[in-house]
Amino acid sequence: MTDEIVVVEGDGIGKEVVPAAVSVLDAVGDFEFVAAEAGDAVKERTGEALPQETYDVVADADATLFGAAGETAADVILPLRTAVDSFVNVRPAKAYPGVNALRPETDLVFLRENTEGVYSGHEDRLSADLSTLTRVVTTSASERLAEFACDYAPDGFQVAHKANVMRETDGRFRDAVVSVAEERGVETEEVLMDAFATRVCLDPTQFDVVVCPNLAGDVLSDLAAGLVGGLGLLPSANIGPDNALFEPVHGTAPDIAGEGVANPSATILSAAMLLEHLGYEDEGAAVREAVESTLAEGPRTADLGGDASTEAVTQAVIDRLD
Ligand code: NAI
Ligand code: MG
């Protein structure tokens, strides 16, 4: 049986880096790609950034590859993450040989809570002067994340939080994660998220797998992207119980969109995570190695100091697969 992969390019460089990753997937396997639309362009045409058909097809698919949406990002990606009930966003941040990185020794993975925290949508304008936001933390979501973390990092992981100030919400998060880990016999180390920001810049080797609440995971993983040489390198996986959605961490990059110069590495590495998720471990590893050797030897896109096009880099990755 052929695996079906839903492909949502979205806007901006999504239209360049997603086709690049699809051609890499095509080179390693026999997949059926189902295109679906979302983002600014669809909204302009139809009034809806996320058509119901797209939501449904993503909710039904084993795996989806998503690019990025522009102004409508929150209206697209948050419901799509919900569509696959993805309770964890896996974000590896790794420096690669040959890429100019602030911290070349960086190699860590964020496991970001993906359903609640301050991104749960409970924001209100109470008066001309006052707006509020309700931060949602449940024991059940925190425990589900912790169970995943214990499987992912049986040798132990760090938990970033700010339970010294947000005693109720982050306190609940911390207590739930730590108690699941204790039950499973997995070691944890706690780190306050602000201190984490400093420590990871000074010495990223102190960290390996870092479990964090939603907003902290968003911000700290972008910070780590800065340590490894830019957003063009960071893939991510939104994992749910039955299916999953894979996407680069970056957005639509309007400053370079349409020029064919976007770095496809983050999206191709997201495709490698997709392959592994579908059980194609060898193919996933081969794609990752091909990206790594292309980063090391070139050609490289402009964000990494090169002058190669998206297409040339993608072809170089495909050539290395044979
Ligand atoms: P961005 O990630 O699109 O761009 C930030 C900077 O990184 C830009 O200078 C861009 O050129 C560069 N960059 C990003 N990806 C690159 C790549 N693959 N190759 C080379 N350079 C790359 O973030 P920004 O500028 O904050 O947001 C732009 C738009 O993207 C906004 O409309 C935002 O809403 C949307 N966005 C969507 C996301 C999503 O759909 N998941 C995530 C983040 C932003
Ligand atoms: Mg972000």
C-alpha cells in the first residue's frame, strides 16, 4: 500500500521549500501526495484561511507536510495542530559542520507542550485600557507530554519552567512532568526558563532534551536557532496519538519569498522526521545524512553565506541519496 502524505505549502517560501522537500520524499519512496490549501492567499480568495476540506484531510492523514502561512499563521497552524491532536512539538536544534554557528557545539531537542499555556486562545479586551489572557495548564496534557518525553529520552531530560513565579500553572506543569518521570524511573533536572536562556547561550552542551510549556518552547527554540545558524535549519514535528504534522520552524520569509533562494534544509529535515514517523527509519536517516553532507560541502543558500538557489541545494541533497 502506498502511503498518503498531505502537503500544505501555504504562503511565501512555503511554496518553494515544500516542493523541494516533496521531491526529496519522491526520491526515497513511493508516496501519494495530496495537496491541500491554507493561508493568506486562500483567505483572499475564499474568505477562509483554513478551508474545512484542508482541516478534514489533515485530520484524516497519517502525516502532513506543512510550509508556512503569512498573516493568517495563527488561524492556520493552531487549528491544524489541533486537527492531529498534537500534544507535543518536537524541535531539534543542532549545529552542523560547515555552517557558521554562534555555538557549533549545540545539539539539543525541545519537547514543547503544544495545546495550551498562553496559546489556548483565551484573550479578552475588558476595557479601553485593559486586556487579559488566561493561561491554561492541565495535569492531563502535562502528563501526556511527560510520557512522550520519557519514551523519547529514557536517559533523562530537563524541564524548563517558571514555577517560582507562576506557582499554580507552571507549578502544576512541573509537578505533573516530574511525577510521571519519577514513576517511570527517568531522571529530570529542573531549570528556570529565563536562566535557561542565558545558560544555553553560554554553554548549550549542558542541555540535551528540554521539556517546556508552549510559549517557552516557541521562544527558546527560536533562540536556539540563532545559536546554530538560523531559522532555515530547524525542522519540527507536531505529534498526535494517531497522526502527525511536520513543518519547518520558520515562517513565510516575505523578504526573500519568490526569489527561489530560501534554504530548504529545515523543510527537508522535517520530511526526514516524517519518514521516521511513518516507520521509514533508514530513508529518514539517509535524508538527514544527505542534508548534513550538503550543508558541510555545499552548495549553500544565501542565509548560510552561499549563493545557491533552493533548487540547486535540493538537487544536491537528492544526488547524495544515490
Ligand atoms: P520568518 O521565519 O518568516 O523570517 C525570519 C527571518 O528568517 C527572515 O529574514 C527570513 O528571510 C529568514 N528565513 C526564514 N526562513 C528561511 C529560510 N528557509 N531560508 C532563508 N532564510 C529564512 O519569520 P517572520 O519574518 O517573523 O514572519 C514572516 C511571516 O511568517 C509572518 O506573516 C508570520 O506570521 C509568518 N510565520 C508563520 C509561521 C507558520 O506558519 N508556522 C511561523 C512563523 C512566522
Ligand atoms: Mg515560533
